[in-house]
Amino acid sequence: MGELGIDLGNSNTVVCTPNDGLVFEEPSVMLLRDSGGRRPRVAAIGHEARVMLGRAPASLTATRPLRDGVITDLDTAHEFIRAILRKVARHRWQRWRTRAVIGVPVGATALERRALLEAAEEAGLRRPALLAEPIAGAIGCGVDPLDRRTHLVVDVGGGTAEVTAFCFGGVLAHRSCRVAGDEMTLAVYHHIRDAHGILVGEVDAEEIKIRCSAEEGPAIAVSGRDAATGRPRVASVPVAEIEAAVRPVTDSIIRTLASCLDDLPPQSVGDVLSEGLLAFGGGSLQRGFPERLDDALGFSVKPAERPLTCVAEGAVVALRNRAVLDAFRGW
């Protein structure tokens, strides 16, 4: 294991290798144990850490190393990346001189990019490279970013939502919005609390959002603490209510992304009309999102086959294609 494609997302982190494919797909959560004044030690990451959100004792702190798709604390981020490397390469010799391409939001600032590279290098990666997540996701879906035709992709993750038009190794137009899946989860939390008087945790609110996207029945069962009495309560919540609660967030995202069309060269419209718009990321799975995106942009929307893993899959492909990394180095 000497090459990795990494998608460090707000909600989930995905790691791929050229030979083994997907080797890590777990929540971007880290559990830190208090060490009595010294630097906190990593107690768990991923699924093991996520189950402790909202229920960790005083000696443990469950934290998310990323916010809005970028790192906010260097020490926490490099410990998180190091813990991932230990999990995907259990022997130290496997981690030696590991190269990686890491997905980064198009809208990340130069300072945020430098911080991510610094954290990755301190974690043990050798000369890590960054690649814009929409480009990496497109590659993971089989799109050639050096193609002379224009391609338009939308990536809706937990921390950012982005639309990018690219052609022949260059970005023609893009918009980035730091309102995405996490705000959808927050909208679900507020609706359950305000409309039904039930308090749910962060993990529960996210699971309710995901369940509603795939639910075929008219309602789902929601359990939590009654806001008035403090006692446990279960309520039947209509799926249509959850959709309505999330819709203002998705509509705000779509309005921001639709403004990208103002910068799209007229000559490129024909390419996108014939090929359609490619959508990936967890937020793109929200019920009704592709249809509303279609209405707003005027292009047919093609959901990615692997919307949650295509960024990491494309990143590891780009690792062996220096022309792609050089072409999109500034994005």
C-alpha cells in the first residue's frame, strides 16, 4: 500500500487504493481521551467514535476534524489522518513513503489548502497532492477532465455544495456554497423539536434525514426525549413533513449553484445539453433534489452510480495521471 485516494468529508471519510479499491469508508468522527494535561490521545475513529456523539463521558470528547469541508485545527486533523493510515495499513512498513491525492473543495482558500497539506505531511504522507473534489468525483465516474468537451458536475457533501464546469484541463465556471448536508440535518432536528416536541441527537437527526430519502411509506417512527416532560416518546412523523423542512435548505443550495450558468460560455451549453449534469455526494441523494436541480439549471441530471465514494476513487486514479494534477493544480 503506497498510494491512496482520500476524500476527507464533513460527514464521511473514504480511502481507496489502486489495487484493493475501497479500503475505508467511515464517519469523519474522532474520539479523544483526556490525558491529564498532556495532548489528548485518540481513542477511536469512524463508526466506533460516531456512536459516542452525544453520549461521551467527561473523560472523552467526540469531535469532527473538518468543518465546511476543510480542517479547522491542525493538531486534530493530522491526528485524524494518522489514525486513518494506521487503520488502512496496520504494519508500519506499509505506511512508509505513502503517496496520496486528497480531495479538497473548489472554494477552499489558499490558507485552507496549505493547512490540509501540512496536516497530511505531519501525519506521514509523502508529498500529498490536492485535487478539487468535483474533478476527482468526475474522474471516479469515468469522465476525462482533459476532454475537449465541457462537463458540468454538482457535488453536494456534508459541508459544501459545489457546481463546476470544466473542459480540457481547465475550470470554466464554478460556484461553491458552504450550506449543504449538515444544514439539512439541522433543519430536520429543528422540525422534530418544534413541530413534535421531541428532542433527538445529532446522529438520530442525520439518520432520520437519510431514512426519509429512501422511505417508501408515508411516515417513519421517530423516538427521542419529550421536550415538555423529559420522558421518552415515540411519534409517527410524515415523510412529507421532513421533505418540507429540508426544502428551504436545498432550494438555497440550488439557487447558489444555478448562478454558475451566468459564467458558462455559450459554446459549452450544447455539450452539457447532450451529456447532462452529473450529480454526486450524499446531499444529492435527498428525495426530489435531482428534479429541482433539473428545473433550476435546465439540464438533465444524471446521478452517479457511486455517489458516496467516487471522489476517493477518482483521486486514486489521478495519482497516476500527472497531467491531470498539473492541469488542476490551482483549483
